Amino acid sequence: MSFKYLLLLMVLNSSFSFCQIIDDVEILRTKWKRTKYPASFIGDSTKQKEITGSEIIYIDTLNYSFQIDTLKGKFDKKIKIWNPEKKLILKGHYNENQKSGIWRYYDKSGKLINKRKYFNSYQFKSLKSNQKIFVIDSLNKNNENYIEYPFVADSCNFSWSRYYKYIPNNFNNKLLFKNNLLWKTIKNQIKLNPKNKIYKTSDFYKEYNNDEITSILKSHSNNIIGYKISEVYYFDKCRSITESRIMGICPVGISENGTKEDLFWIFYPQLRSELAKTTFKTNNHIKTLEDIFHFQNFSSIIYHQESAEKNQYLLIKEYPELNILNSIKLEIKRIINIEYQSLQQLEFSENN
């Protein structure tokens, strides 16, 4: 079977494996309790305040502190994280949401446990003498002009969490919204592939019929104000790296009575080849619409989280008070809980 859609995270019941490759979205249909968020939870993010690294921000739920810089709503320049004992545990740099340069990881006593040089969030080499130099993954594009995901075996999956984000129509995301570019691409993909299923909810369970989809596409021709995405973060211990995969995307429009409404959810892997056809002339690595999503080159707000626990039950966390600072705190918690703790456990297991 040719490469289609790599299932990451969607192992929300024990009958499916983390590395399973699927041909459709049947396995995405999960039966956990869904929480519907009022449109007011999303808030107005057209005027987005930047965060500067001059301020140390405290995460009360973890007793950790951090410094971070943002530029155009993305992580940019330095990041530092301290544990509850005020010991520095992580120090690094970002370049438009991508890891860049030297990153250092320390244990709770302040001892260096890992040192890396990142070329981007997907490519690095180890700089610590007792650690092997990891092979740098190829980011070459396939014949459909997008980067294929590497295979992740069950035994390599250390920890994961799924986040739901809102991407607002603002200056920071102008490439997605200029001339309704992303919306036109999604509509074109739906029209060219009428057999692809379109869903009412992010669990990919309830489907729209063809007449309903036709009506939605006609009635929301130019009033898309944002997009929601569901995204999996996981730590691959075999490659010693944290990665993310977008699983679904949902255009957000304005209803007849003037309120925000989710139009539909579509399985993101079905969109990748069509997104890769839309190209830009830029001075960096972002050349297509698909590149924007693959390299996380957008500004967004986290509004919902689901994570796997050791007992395989799903932990759902709700965030009714959405703002930029709270979303950044959730991103930092993800780095601590998934990346830092996984690297710390790997270091412990290698030395014992």
C-alpha cells in the first residue's frame, strides 16, 4: 500500500497502534466526551500583543517560570525555563516557531544532560560528547511537493498530547488569508475530490452530505475569519525528537445572525497535496501553503487539550479564558511535559 496517512496519536483506545497507517478516517472516530466551546471563548485576536523576554512569567499550575520572545505571534529568539527550585532547565532559541541554534537541557540540579544544534525543529545534531550524533532527517519534498512524515513505530512513542488551536485572520497570518487563498484551496480540493468525507465535528464522526456541503460553500464565499486545527505533539524516543502532526482543519465563518460558527472539519492529510500546489515567492523556506502548516509558520491560540495517560484514559482540559499569554503558557507546559521530561527519562535510562 502506498503512503497515505500516518496515524499519530489517534490511539485513543487500545485496539489501535500508534504507528498505524490508514486509508480513511474511520479510526479517528473516537467516543470520548466532547466539549463545545462558545464562539466567545475564541476572542478577538486581530490586535495581538507581543511577549518580550525581558519579563519572567510564572506558570502557577507547575511552579515553573519562563522567558520567551515572540514576533508576529510566533516564538522568536530566546527561550529559558526554570524549575520550581529556580534552577535553569532549558535554554535555546527560536526562529519563527522553529528551533534554531544551540539548545541546552539541564537536570533539576543544574547538570547539563543534553546539548544540541538545531537547524530547524526537525533537524539537529548532538553536541554533548557522550551522546551519539543523530542522523539528520531529510526534508526533501516528494513528487507532490510536500514533505512526507517519517514512520513512527509503537516502541518509539514516548508520550503525546493533542491540542486544538485557533488561527485568527490578522496581519500575522496574512499569507493564509490574503485573497481568501486557503479557503479557495480547501474549496477546490473538496470539489475535485467529492468522495472525500467532510465532517461536522473534530472527532470525524458525523458527516455532512453533498447538498449540505454545497450549501456551506456557497453561503460562506468570502467571510472566513479564522481556522481551527487539531494537532498532535509527540516525542519519538527512537529519533530523540519532538514533532507535531496536524490531523484536521476547520474553517470558521460568520453565521446569518452575525455569530462565529465552525463550518466543517476536514482530514488534513487529504489536503496536503492540494496545499502544496499553492506556491509563494519568499526569501525563506516557506514556499507553499503546506509549508506554512508543516513548519508551524502561523500565529495561533490554544483553546483545548487532550492527553494520553499511562492508564490509556483520555485527559481533557478546558481553557475558557483564552488569550495570548495563557496560550503561550500552555505551549511552555507542552515543552516541559513532553519534550523536556522525555529527554530527561532517556538520559536516565541510557546511564542506568
